Amino acid sequence: MENLFVPYTGKKPALVCINGHRLVILTHEKDTLEEDLDLLGADRVKKVKVKGTDAEQEQLFGKIARQVDGGVVIAPAGIGLRDVLKNLETELPWLQ
């Protein structure tokens, strides 16, 4: 079982728009999010337990994505949020 951390604004996951992509960024480390909550417009961090089969994990990520009508990105461990955002801005194609 693994813990992931989700940024929240009020009752919904905090959404960031990058090149037209609506994303929620999850991290392995709570501190990574707490240090830069303002970058995501978030006001708190919520811990979620990731367990079960791949299908069950996919359901969890799908639920988070549906709450914001977007996608989910899991940031690599040991990488700061600013670097993750910068990389996504570079790598994601523009949507119109």
C-alpha cells in the first residue's frame, strides 16, 4: 500500500491548466505540495491510500479526474513541484 497526496481547494481537488490540459498533480511526498500550494491555488493537502489491483488504482485516479473534468499526473518522487510544472509546460502539446 502506498500513500499519495492530493492538493485540494475547498471540497474538490485543486486543478491546474497547462497548455489547455486540466490536471490534478499528485505527489508521493506531502511536503512537495505544502511548500507550493499557491502554485496550484490549493488550500490544503489530502492523503489518499493507493491499494489493491491496477484496476482499483485506476478507479481511484479516474474518480479524482472526473471531479475536475481533467486528468491526473503523479509527480516523480524527489522532484519539486515547480520543476514538474515547468516540465509539463514543455512536454504537453497545446490544446485549443
